Amino acid sequence: MHRRSNFQLLHVLTVLLLHIKPTPGLISGGEGKKFRCIDRERQALVKFKQELEDDFGALSSWGSEEEKSDCCKWRGVGCNNRTGHVTLLDLQVTSTPLEDDYKPLRGAAVV
């Protein structure tokens, strides 16, 4: 079963990488232009999150709600400032409420 989960995570990441195209996530703003994450990449990250156990809420900023729509602002996600493409995933849990009760994100080893 553990192997199957790893395969599913690898599949989601592969799909994410295959869908990265030079499509700018351009949004016009009042004082110029802002770049936001690309919707299909946000959707892939939300699907990827569903495959993980996040006991400490490290990925609580990730979601499909309106206030969480810009995945470039999510904790652990980095984006290209010009294109809006996701270029970095940092799933390391850096602080926990109880150090003795630490559990890393399961499945993150695939990344």
C-alpha cells in the first residue's frame, strides 16, 4: 500500500510538470501587473495535498477557497515572478508544537 501511495504522488507530480507551459498567469491590477499562480498548477497542488497526511497543518494555507486562490502565496510554494509558474515545493516541517511527537509529511520523500 505504501508503494501505491508513492506511485500516486509521483503520478500527480509528473502530471503537474507535464502541464507547465509558457502561459503567463497575468492579472491586471490597479498599479500595474501582478502575476499569480496558474490555475491548473494550483489544482494539481490541491490534489497532491489530498494525498498527504498533514498532522500539524503545515499545508493549511493551501486550498481552493477564494482567499487561498493564489498558490504563489502558499507556505512552501515558490513561483516564477514573471510567469506565475510554480518552480519550488518545500514540504519540510520546520517547527512543531511537540518535538517528541514529530511526524513528517508522509509521501514527501517522493518529492
